[in-house]
Amino acid sequence: MADSPLEIPEESQDKYVNDIRSALFEDAVEKESLDPITAAQVDDQKTDTALKKLYAIWFIGILIGQLLFMNGIFIAVGLRYLAYTSITLNIFMAGTLIEVFGVVLVITKYLFKKK
């Protein structure tokens, strides 16, 4: 038996999990056929997934822009349109790459976290 009114009894957990999975992956499932808790969980999962996709698209776009900007500066220095000392250029390149790898790491850990 459940200890609190919000916990799902153990004998019902498999049914709830299967209901949630089927509702997430099948658009044909009618919300009326699900109990209110399962329907709320399905809505929450769908909203969370949509938000994660939106964040991923924006962050990937920002990262692409940042890498293009960094490569543009690198090319401009190589063509002698810009002049920076080598230490300044090395710090800029290393900082940009560390930032890109850090953001990618955070995104992947958030989007693909183990449950």
C-alpha cells in the first residue's frame, strides 16, 4: 500500500508506466481514456520534450554562430586584416572552444539524463 496519498501503489505502477508510454508515443490515445494523473504526466512530458527541443535548436544555432565568428577572426588574422598578439589569439581560441564544449556537455547531460 502507498504511504502517502500522492504515491502510486506498487501493484498499479506498471499500469501507469505503460499508460504514460503509450500516450507519449501514440497521438491517437484519447486523454479521456486516461486517468487525470496520467494525463497530467503525459502533458508534462510532452511539454518538457518540446522545450528541450527548442533549447537545443537555439543553443546549436548560437554555437554555430560563435564558431563561425571565431573562425572568421582566425582567418582575418591569417590574412593580416587584424593584428593580435599570439597569446591574445591563443587565449581567445581556447576560451571559445572551452565554452563551446562546456555548453555541449551541459546540453547533452540535460537532454539525455539517465532516469
